[in-house]
Amino acid sequence: MKNRIAELRKERKISQSVLADAVFVTRQTITSIEVGKYTASLELAYRIANYFNLSIEEVFDFSDLEVLKNER
């Protein structure tokens, strides 16, 4: 799933480690989410979005999800 985490971190000059600590995961988890190797759980997506004071939809791109395509 595409996301804006790296972009948002760079805008705010925040390292992966700082974000990881703030949302209670490892730096490796943040790395994996940023490169699309891991999809954040709803709870983690909420924590990340909340950290940036954004909605989940403003951080994560759901347009590639097959479930959404089938409902249209």
C-alpha cells in the first residue's frame, strides 16, 4: 500500500527511529511500511496518522486495494 510517511517525516525532519518510538514500533517496521513491504494494521495506521495530525486517508493511499475496486 502506498503511503506518504517518508515524505511527511522529511517535511518535519523526523527520523524513522523517532517516529517508530512515538507510535510504539521498531524502526524496521516503519522502513517496511514506507517501502510497501508491510501493511500497517488499522491501529498502527491510526497512530501514525494521529502523530502527523492527519486522517488515515491523508497518509495512506487505499486506491490500490482490490476490495475497494470490487465495491465500485
